[in-house]
Amino acid sequence: MRNFTFYSPTEFVFGRKTEEQVGILLKKYGASKVLIHFGGGSIIKSGLLPRIETLLKTENIKYILFGGAQPNPRSGLVYQGIKLCKRENIDFILAVGGGSAIDSAKAIAAGAKYDGDFWDFFDGTAIIKAAIKIGVVLTLPASGSEGSHRSVITKEEGMLKRGAGNEFIRPVFSIINPELTFTLPAYQTAAGIVDMMSHIFERYLTKTPNVDLTDRLCEATLVSIIEAGRKVMDDPYDYEARATLCWSGTIAHNGILGVGRVEDWATHQLEHELSARYDVTHGAGLAVMFPAYMKYALDTDIKRFQRLAINVWGVESGSLTPTEIALNGISAMKTFFKKIGMPTSFSEIGALEKDIDFLVNKLFQGKSNNFGAFKPLTPEGARMVYRIACE
């Protein structure tokens, strides 16, 4: 196990009706004028947004509504939010929704405290040194952004999808009421399941030795997600299964599962080009890319893939070779993804094999000729993974 520093100061308020504490929490963290950032009309139709407004009024907290967050959040909305925060002297941003609203809120929070272009943080030319405080009311467990210090934004000019991270944009509090996820469409629920699993895979695929504790934590969380995922697909109103997914999504990406080990993140970057090009839901794109990447990287550490197959997917070893066991694990993963309604190939998300060179060129724009820590990807390696995803 490597040396590490783990810092996760977010206050998590979890359980039934916990959104009723939003006004009190905003007061606790010094909010006086809040930008409430959200996506489409679902939180209005459900009555959640009006309830939050009432709770803020009860605490005499001023607020401004700022909707429009969308999947694969765009730079244009971030620029609008930054202008609004600066003009209105906003001192707190409350993101209500899933990862798109939260990531957009984080970019706005950092940009509002910066004199330059917020994209400087995402292309690596500047470091976040200040941000407006952020709080979250979670409605979609998936990205883990409610507990992470990361944000991913798509720049509309050139459709570049990039990430930035810094402790200044980690939420100071996150309210997680599993009841708010009951009415999520099945597709969004499934995409969220794959998203949180993928955050664990990126940490599990490591060359760092002697990390048995975090290996077991990763495996246990994955098994819990799979079991709960099957339950919510059968019964969307299963509170305990929803609660398991909500908390699993948070711990999958708040850093606890990656301590003491080198993480990978190659597959996420491969997927970012798919969602930037085809506007596919991130979790759906990951369902396509992870089986492909695992097949590509199989020979890097066959014992790790064998362990994943046995401990997570329940593959019986019998007289099978390690490679056969590992491949059966990947097959079981694809079967699970299909069972919950996720795509597993290029054609299912409208991606085209003829676009592979375009995707690879975009992927390596601004990067060195290899990235990722498990099996570093070269341009030719990336092409191979994309081709496997076409099968």
C-alpha cells in the first residue's frame, strides 16, 4: 500500500425527508444569497423545487433559480451561471439533481471566483484556488459528484469533454434521500448503476501490490450495487435497495476506495469522447467501453480479472483456466448490463466504426501519447478498444 492523504469533509445527511433540513444546513454554512441550480422540469413537477423554496423562505435566505443543467453539462450554461453569480453577489450554490447539475454547479462556483476563463481549469492551464461554497440535494445516484472534488464539463467549441478537480469544489454538505429517486426512469437508474460501478473499476484495476483491504471494499461495494440494482429494476419503490444504491454511488467516488493505490481512469477518457460525439448518457457509454477495455487489458494482470470474476460475478472456477474465468466474468458483466437495459456495443448507442480515427484524435488532443496507469493507452491501443466495442 502506498502513502496517501484522505480528505473528505462533506457533511452527508442521509435518509427519509432529509431535504427538509436544507434551510438549516444553508444557514449553518453561512449562506445568505443562494443560486439554486437544477436541470429540467422534473423537480418542479415532483414538487421538490417548490418545497426547497419554501424551506429557504422560512430561514429568510434569499435565492435565485437557475435551471437548464443537462446530461454532459455544457460550457455555455456555466458561463451564464458565472455571470449571474458575479452580478448578484451569490455566496452559495445549491445543486438540486444528479451529476450534471452538481458538476455544472462546481464549474460555476470556481469560475465565479476567477478573473479568467473557467475553462482554464479544465484544460490544465490554471488551478482552482477559490470557489463559492456548494451544497447538494441529490435526486440521481450515479456520478458520486455529491461527495467528490471533481467536475466534468463539455466545451461546446470543439465538443471537448474534460475534467477538473480541487478540494475547493467539494460540496460542504450533501442531502441524500433515497425516496427522491423512486420515480427515476428505469434507463436513468440503470445508467447510474453502471456509472457508480465504473468508478470502482477504475480504482480496482491497479498494479499497486498489497492492497487487499481496498480490493475487498471494492468487491463488496460492487456486489451490493449489483444486488440492489436487480431489486430496483423489479421494484422501483424498494427503499432499502434505493438506499444501498445512493450510498454506494457516494462511496464509489469520494476517494475511500482508492486510497493507497494508483488508479487508472483510461476507460472514462475513452467514454468521454463517445458522449461528446454522440451525446450518449455517460453510464450507457461506460457500459459499452468497460467490457471492451477489460478484454483489451486482460493480459496485464490475469489474476486480478480472475479475482473480479469469482468474487464479484460469482463465476465458478472448476477446471477452467484463469483466462477462461476472467472472460466469463466479463461476459457476466455484459449480461448484467443488458439485463438492466444498458447497451454493450457501439451500434446500440449510435456510435460508428468509421468514426474511430476521429475519436482517437480527439482523445489524444492535449495529451501525451499514452495515458492510464493499468495498461497505458497509446493511440493504437485506443483504436483497439474502440474496435472491440464495435463487436
